[in-house]
Amino acid sequence: MAIIERPSAVPATVGAGGTTELVTPSRALGAYRRPVSTTGWKSWLFTVDHKKLGIMYGAVSLFFFLVGGIEALLIRLQLAAPDNTVLSAGLYNEMFTMHATTMVFLFVMPMAAAFANYFLPLQIGARDVAFPRINAVGFWLFLFGGIFLNTSWFLGGAADGGWFMYSPNSSALFSPSHGIDFWVMGLQITGIASLVGAINLIVTVLNMRAPGMKLMNMPVFTWMVLVVQFLLLFAMPVITVALFLLSFQRNFGATFFDVNQGADPLLWQHLFWIFGHPEVYIIILPAFGIISEVLPTFARKPLFGYKFVVFSGAAIGFVGWGVWAHHMFASGLGPVSVAVFSVATMLIAIPTGVKIVNWTLTLWGGKLWFSTAMLFSIGVIVLFTIGGVSGVTHAVAPSDTQQTDTYHIVAHFHYVIVGGAVMGLFAGFYFWWPKMFGQMLSERLGKWNFWLMFFGVNLTFGPMHILGMQGQPRRMVVWPEKLTGDGFFDLAFWNQVASVGSFVIAAGVLLFVINIFYTAKKKVAAPLDPWDARTLEWITSSPPKEHNFDRIPTVHSLDEFFHRKYEEVDTENGPKLVKVKTAEEVLAEEEANADHHIHLPSPSYWPIVLALGFPIIAYGVIFNLLLTIVGTALVLLAIFGWCLEPSVADDSDYDPPAGGDSTKELATLG
Amino acid sequence: MDRSEATVTTLGEMSSTRRRWPLAALAVSAGTFLASCASNAPQDYFDPAGPNAEKIDTLQRPVFYIAGVVALIVIGAVGYIVFKFKDRGQDIPEQSHGNPKLEIALTILPAIILAGIAVPTVVTVFDLNKQDDTECIINVTGQQWWWEYDYATGECGGVEISQPIVTSGELVIPADTPVLLRVTSRDVIHSYWIPRLNGKRDAVPGRLHTLRMQADEPGIYTGQCTEFCGLSHARMRQAAVALNQADFQTWVDNQLEPYTAPEAGTLAATGEQTFIANCSKCHQVNGIANADGTPVLSDPDLYVVSGVAPNITNLMTRTAIAGWTFDLINEECRDALWTASPDEFGAMYLAGVTPDCFDEAALRDWLRNPPGMKPMYVDPNNLDSTGGKYRGMPMLNLNENQIDELVAYLLERK
């Protein structure tokens, strides 16, 4: 959306061209005004501030992380003993379906979106994203979609077809409850969120970088997020189509996957995995980006081979589209397809390996500071490497026909997703918490948090390698004693170890939650630059002001902030880096030269209203088509409101300023 | 600079002890890993028992070793670096942005390793899809939640099959003979997997896939359905049973033997009538006839979504029921059979469910309340989505007398 300046008591002095032609919209009526609250619940409901939205994305994702975690614990409880009866077969199927769906779509993806929302504009020196209202609608769609999906538990049972939802097992004949309908519509709703978010962030990166922030000066996190947005942009439409086909089949009698009507069930598998494999990189690349920020910061040296890391990230983004059928090596594709996808899959190991090597070499010769964020990042290198090399064994197609659908695969992707993506996100929590909230998470609790999670992951998912290799298939509500083999280390033993491990992970996560409350209660202000950091987000105050930067920084190099603090000085032993400025001095310099007129988008009522219409439509599709009319009407109303609301709030909408200050700007100068 | 040199010297002094630890770590890890595995796990795919699984094993072992070594090297390197470059008050390092030559080298190295893996992979992929050496074809069809085997007439590993044989649960094959399975499904996708004989192949409705199957020696090789197929996916199991040629001939002859009705006046004879009244709508026993001599023919397609129910003409030649989940023989006999030497195995298997081995508990429970043992969609009040048809075996409300009669009757089906 365009940002149009509000008239202001402060004369506009920005820009040589002069922005004297101010647009003053005529007074709008009633709901067609813009909300103005800057505090209280309204300021959150109607916000378009990327930072507030980022925090809300994070809080909601964390909640769903706990939900998905409880589902995982129930699964491990059920599998702790042979022929166990903690969960019934039907409930178990719902549990693993929703565990995967929740963790992928409602935790890892939106948590990455939380960081992207919050830090991408800060890292490129922008005041907000390109389309702030669309940003807001994205969040609300994610929230409502996630809630909608989980209401299925209370309305006849959740989806029970596995997160891959293979046809024809997902048809109404074989899954008569409404669970899969909820799943389909829920993912459609969160899918819109991902899609609009992707467009928004791509435009933001391409158009809104600070002066001097060339693409190859961008922090790696921003780069990885950019790659992910392109993956989302092309992957989400594919799953959207697949979901539409499925919902028309289930709800309106279409026969896209009906074998009796000549359909081939493999159509669904291709559609799902053409989305599903890029999805794997959508999950992991943001974490790669985070640790590419954390490792250099705590090694006190730049990322080794920045260009290699960026290009290998982009290469993963491209090659990631040519490997989807490696999920289908046992599907009966025929030897030619299998051979081609097998080799393509090996190819993708190369850019991934490049990253591991570069992170390791970033540490080489450094001055390593083992903060919690650093420990999590090193944990990612170790655990992701294990997940990576077991991935290479799956690429060997004949071997994969043995491994697929066994616990060996479960071990592999949990090392990648928990050991890689989730640990990476935790590195992000500890690294950026002081920036987001101005308070330091307890490092002491943090280290316990790390070690419990690190050991927990190995304890839970390590034994699954053995379980899989010795023939235990996945998605089984029970495992029989007679297939566990002999000896002390039989499969029953390893199943128990895995179950114990899952509770160790849970203890680690619990410590993180405790840490949040402990930190919030303690209310100790964090130093401005606690980590001696390197990138632009640290150049402003913590938490950043609503307008992010008093002066849009001019960028001269990669690691701009570091180079403002440090200069090379010649000594008798050769050049040496010396700190010439503190972070406070850098910030003071920026504040002293603040931009005189800062314009920010006004909050809006309409994103949340627009988003609210979608779950109503979805309930309508499932229960009563009349409801879809209500939902559609709400969406249309919101679209009209969105279009017709003034671009900024009217002056008279603001409370009279308390101090008699005539400036009523949303964003006052720093 | 001075300080870092000092560090190097210190490390040099310690290196004699440290140089050995990566090797030791490697040995310990590898040893621990191997010792950590269960022995005699029946579905261990690193324990091949036939040429197809053997080919996979030969291909995958070096890959697993290379993967393990690469992981250990990276983890070892990270551990070493973390120790060596820990902040001990050294200066802020030079802000170096990398070393392109080193990086290109480190990009090419994995590419070479992967090329070395790719070539044998592709060769094996095509190898495992060969069909021209087939000596026996068996149709394998999955449905919720059991496997049906249908032996086409013709030669199978030197044994002539004169009439089709339809069985379930246990895939009986001639040992040391290349068998080709033609795999499909009647409802959702399943996947046929006997880990010690070959990788898995999905059974997809509307598609016919082939899977090579060959066992070197007589024995029983267990497996499970490995594509998630709904409510009782965990209770859809199977086994391949390999017999030498003479034993296989015996097995075929037995399967094709004409029906022998129970002796009049016995409990089994009453059981036959109970069977006709309660079971024969879905389950076929070949040759069974009504009192007036007309054949009793099952119509499972009227009652079951997949359109079939297991043929139980020779039920007691198999060792488990209901998707090969519940044993017909006691644990002792099962262990003896599973661990029998290849020479003894054939005779033991062909003896079928002997009175000594018969464990009637599972069969009785099953007749009493099938969905109580294995979750299925058989609630008569809740069959809207299937138009009144069952997915699985419903509860028949048999009384204990009827169960006694049926058990007596079924015991003779061998």
C-alpha cells in the first residue's frame, strides 16, 4: 500500500525534491476511519506494525508448538510399550496427523515468519514492510486458520490421513469424519497467509532496502528468508490446487482421485510432494539464516564464504524443485524416473554440504563465545549434519525402498527439523530476545534449555535410526513384542529410550517457557548491544521504536554495524581491530541526525475482519453452505472497507495531546 | 600473534594423546552402534536373505559407512574447533571473508563422493526392475487390512499349478527361485514389504506394480504393510514362506486337494452348518456344499467395501489370522518355526497348525468380537459413508456353542 503522509505541524524538510504536495483525505465516517490506538488491546488487534505482528506470530506459534509437543508426547507414551493402549487406533492416527500438521504449518513456518516479519525490515534498514495491511491480514489468517484446524478435535475428530493425506485414503469413503475437511480448509486459510506474506516480503526486500544495502550486502538471514518467500510463492499454489481438488472430491462429489472413474491416485502424490519438498526447504532455510547471523557474531568474525552460503541457499531453492519424487521411490514410478530423482537428490546434498563447511570454517580461527544462542547454533551444525548424511542414504533409491516408511526416515527428518530448524529458531530466540523486548533471557536457564534439548533430541531420535533399520515401520499405533528381536538392546528397549528422550526435550522446552516468564518478571533492561553484534537491526534502540530508525542508515558494507564500531589500526604486530565506538555512541549519532519527517502507515480495522470471514466460509463448506454466504459477505465488506478507508487517520481522531504538544503524529521523532 | 603461537605450541605438546582420539572415537562409535542393535530382529534390512535384498545391502552398506564417517569427521572437527578457538582472551580475529579456492575444493570433494555413489545406485535401480528371469508369478492384492495372494495357473519354480490357488497372510514361494509379484490394491494404497527379501513396493488401486521376490533358503520372513492405510494399518502384516521344491509341490498339492466334509455327527459337522449360516456370505471355503448338494458360494462384494474376504479353505495351513496379526500357534511353536534350520523348516511348516501347537485363544476371541481385537469400520449403525458395507469383519454375535462348533470345523481346514 502506498504510504501517504499525514499533514503535520512539523514542516516537511525531507528530500531535495520536496514533498510539499501533501494529500489530506476528506473526513471519513464511522467504521471507515482508521484506528489510532498506540497502546492497549486495540493497538494489537488493528496494528500494521511489522514488529507487533512479528511478536504476535511468535506468541501464537509458540502456543501451537506446545500443542504439537503434547501430541508428540502422547504418541511416545503410546509407543513406550508393546501393544499399548494409551491411545486408540483412531485417536493415534489423528494424533500423528495433527502433530505433523501443527509442527510444520502452525509452528516452524509461522515462527520463521515471526522472525522474518520482525527482523527483515530492520536488517535492510526499512521502516516497515511494503504492504503493512496485507502483513496484518496474513497474521490473522494464520491465527484463525490454526484455531479453525484445531476446533476439529471438538467437532467430530481431527484429520486422520497423515500429514501427506494420500488419496484415496483421504476420500470420504475411507475417512468419513469431518477431520480431513477441517484439515483441507485450515491449510487453505493458512496458505493464503503464507502466499500474501511471501509477496509482501519479496517486494519489501527488492524495493525498500536502505541506501547502500546492495543485495550482496544483505545479512544472510534476510537472504535465506528471501529464498524461502520465492519457494512459498511457487509452492503454495500447487498445494492450494491439490487441496481444492480434495475438497471438491469430499464435499461436492468430484472424482479427481476416484479410481473407479479412471483417476490415478499418484496424481495427489505428485501434487503434494511438488509442494512438499520445497516445503522442506521452506522449513529449514530460515534456521540456516539465523545461525548464519549467530555464528559470526559469537565467533567475532564474518561468515566464512558469504557468497557461497548465499548462492548455495539459492541453489537449494532451485534444485529443491527437482527432487520431489524421492518421496515416492516405492510408489511404482518405474526405473527411469527413480534413477533421475535419485541422482538429483544427491545433487542437493552438495549446496547443503557447502553450508555446513562454511559454518564450521566460520568458527575456525574465531574467538568463540558460548552464549546460549551460540550453543544452539553449534547444535544445529552437529544435528543437521547427522540428519544430512542420513538423507544421503535415502537418496540411494534401492536403499530407500527399504528405509521409506520406517523409523529410519522419522529419525532423519526429526534430526533435520528439530535438530536443524527448531534448534535454529531457539538460537534466534536467545539471540534476538534483547532486541525484541529490551530484556535478556536468562543465560543460565538458557544453557540448561540447550543441553536438555540437545540430549533429548539425540535420545529420542537417535534410537529411531536403529528401530528403522531393524524393520519397525512408522505410523503404527502398536508394535508387537514378537518383532523386536533378542538381546538387551532389542527394539522394545530403543522404543523406551525414545519415549524417555521425548520427555527430556519437553523439559528443555518447559525451561524456555519458564525463562520467558522469569525474564518478564525480573524486568532487567538489556544492554543496547549485548552480543557485540554485526548487522543493522542492532543499530537502533531495543526494542526498536515504532519507526525502527531515527535516521535510515546508509550502508557501506556487509556487517555494517560491526564496521561502525571497529576499525583496523596499525600496530607493530600488523593491523589490529580496535573498538572505536560503542553501540551507544553509534545510536547517539543516528539520533542526533534523525530524519525530520517520518511517515508510517496507520493501523486498520479491516485486516482482522477480512481474515475472520475465511473460517466462517470454511465452517460453511463443512456444515452448512448458508454460512459460506455469511463469511463471503464479511470478506466482501472487509474488502470494501479496506479500499474505502482513508489512507491515514484524521487529525480529529486523536486524543488531544496531553502535553499541549501540537504534533499528533503516530510516529513522533525520537 | 604471540599468544596464538603459544596456543599452538601447547596444543603441539598435547597432540600425541590427542591425535589418537578421533580414531578411537570412530572405533567406539562404530562398535557401540553395532552392539546397540537387536540380534535376530525378524525385519532387519541389513540382514538380507535373498539376492534382491542382498543387492540393496551391498549398495547401501558403503553408503552408510561413508555417511557415518563424514558425520564423525564434521562433528569431530566442530568439537576440535570449539575447544581450540574458545575465547581465552585472544584478540578479535582478522575479518576474513573466506577462501574461494578452499571452498571450491570443498564443493568438488562431496560432488566426487556423490558421483561415486550415484553410478552403482542407478545400476542397481535398473537391476532390481528386471523381469526377464521370472520363474513364477503371484498376484498380490492389498485391502483393508490384509493381503490376498492369487497363484495363477501354470508353472511356478518347476511346480505345475493346475488350478488357481487363493490364500492370504503367508506368501508361500519356492526357495531359490526368482518370483515376480504383481502388486495392486482394491481400496486404498498399501505397500508390500518383506525386508529381508527386498525393498517395498506400493500397492496402488488401478495400477499394477511388480516386485521381485526371492529367498535363498527355506524359512519364514516377516513383513508389514508400510503405506499408511487407515485405522488398522498397524495390524496389516504378512510373511513370505520359502519352501524347497519338493515341499512347495506338497504345499500346492494340499491347497488343491478336494474338500472333505466333516464326519457326520461330529461337532465339526455342526460347525459346517454354523459356518454356512454365519460366515459363508463373505468367506469362501472351496468345495463346501449345502445339504442338497448345491455349492455354497460367498458374495463378499455385497457386504465388504473391498469386495473380498480371506479364502479360508486351508486356514490351518497358515500360522496367523486377521491380517497375519494374531497367532494360531502358541509362542513356543512360533519360536521353533521362526528359528528352524532350513532343512527342518519345510516339514514343520507343512505340518500346519497341529493340535500340540494350536492356541485357540486368539481364534476364539476373534470369532467372539473381531473389532474388539482389531479396530475396523464395522459398526452397523455407522456405515453411511460406505452405503452399508463393512470395512473389516463385523461382530456376528455368536454364542459360545457356535464358537465351539466353528473352531472344531475350522481346525479341519488344512
